[in-house]
Amino acid sequence: MSDQTPDSSRPRPSDLPAVSRLAAGNALRSRLKNTAGLNGIAGAAASFLYDFFEADDASISLLKGDWFRTLVSVGAEAPGEVTHPNGDTYPVSDYPTVTRLLRSGSGYVSSIGNPGGVPESQKFLVEYRMTTCMGAPIGYQGTVVGEVFVSRVRGRSHYTGHELAALLDLARQIGYRVGPAVKAQDQLDPAWWPEDPDPEVAEVTAPADPDEDTEPLA
């Protein structure tokens, strides 16, 4: 569970116009300001998303070749809930549509009975005892290196396209911090992935960003 107290004066994501989404990005950068290391950065970012989107679970996973790796998750497990433990790896074949969307630079929002173009989401929501979820790609230097993900348990309100737009903005900001840390970790310990990626799996790049190495000014 996050030890951060949500700011009740801040607008909720569903009400966010562009200027408020910019303020949300500034708040995220402030939360990450004094963090260091891949796990520290990811933990602070997941905690922020957990609070901001009023989630019951928020996680950050990495994506490379044929594999996802759960880096950190924040939230209390519901009774009977099954989760990927931190550090766990699982194949992209488990979530083919999610993988394709992330690697194309797109996000997704799904709810029970409304898969939002992500058919495997229904199995996921049932298995994890959730009612709604959304995810967005973490990009760095034109390559998708991971995913930010939030979800809510049964009985909660569903996420909307407005909230997905806010998540996409925040995921882009997270990429400026997580991306370099991922590169450093890969160089430090190439064997931390279960196997070399299949050379036939193409790394589809995210849309070009004219400011790809420069964090936007507040």
C-alpha cells in the first residue's frame, strides 16, 4: 500500500484539461526528484500512479524481446487475487494485443464486458478480480521499454478515455527516468532476463519524439 497521501485538492484525471495534465506531470517529476536507481524510480512512479488514479493496484513492468518483467507493484491484494510477483518474468504471448498496442506507442483501457479492443483483458480482469484497467507504454529513445498499469477491483467505477490520456502523458514522463535506469541495468547484468530475445522478434519502435532525450520543462 502506498505511504503517500493523495492530494484531495488536485483535480481528478477524468476532469483533466491540458493545463491540469501539465500540472500532474509537474507533480510526478516532483515525486521522482530525489529518487535514484531503477527500483527506487519505479517504486515512486507506481506509488504516484496508485494515488493519482485512485487505483487498487498500480504496477510498472519492463518489456524486452519476448518477455515482460514485473518491476514493482503497489496496492493490497484482494482475497483470492493472483498477481505476478515483483521480478517475475512472463512471455509476451500471454498478452499479444497488449504487446502490439504498447509497441505501437498506444495505450488501452478495458473493463468487464468492454474489452476496448484488448480481448485478453477479460480473462485478466476475471483472474485478477478487477473491474477495469488501463496501460500505457514507457518509451525511451524511440523504443518501448515497459508499461505503466493501473486497475480497480470489482464495484469501483470504470476508467475512461480521459484518464487514459492522462496516463499516456505520465508514462511519457516516467520514461525519461526509467529508460536510462533500464539501459544501465541491462549493461550491468545482461543475464537478468531469462534468455536472449528471439532474433526474429522485431523491436517495434515508438513514434519519433523530437525531444526524445530532453525532459520537457515544467
